[in-house]
Amino acid sequence: MSKKRTSRKPRPAHTTAAAAAAVPERLVIDCHALWERLYRTPGGMRSMQLWLRANRIKPGDVPVHSEMVIEDSAFGLAIRYEAYRINEHGLRYVDPDTDRPATAHRTALLQLPPPADWLAPAGGAQK
């Protein structure tokens, strides 16, 4: 008999109402500031990737220099974010009007609230 290996993954909330209790009315996450904090933490980047995937967001699609906004919507708590646009060949491309990577606004329903330590600035006080 062989043992089945399972990896621990964040368990999504069964309803967005459960997530609503853990998140303030409107929350802005600066992805670059969060990346700087988590990059130096053992397992930090993995926790961010798992959180994004649990909320049905592809980690590689989110620009580091962007913001994610968690707020109420008609469908419950939603994450509003920018994602790189992909061409017909599956590649990112540069927007000819701005000479910057092309991005599009996206929305995902909040399935799993962000960890509490992500909501506090590096100094420790809650925003």
C-alpha cells in the first residue's frame, strides 16, 4: 500500500459572507510593497501564490507594480486587479500607445481573505 502525498493548500471560504467578516469594507493591497515584505520571508512568495490561486487569479498575470482592491460588489466581496494582456500566441505584449506592458482590469470573487499580517504595514500598526 502506498501513502498518498497531499500538499497543504489554503481552503477557500464556502461563502463570500465568511470572507466578509475578515476583510474591512475596502482594502487596497500595494503588490510591490507586499512583494518586498514577503520576498525576504521564508515561504512568503509561496503563500502569496497560493492565496492568488485560491481566489482564481494566476500569479504570473498580476504586475508587481500594481494594486489589488478588495471591496464589496453586487456579487459579494470582489478583488479588482490589473492583469497582463495576452496575444493570440499566449504571450504578453507592449501597448503601442503607452510603450508599457498591456494590461486589463479584472475582477475575481474573494474566496479566501488575505492573511492578517498582509493588512498591517511593516511597522506593525493596522491601516
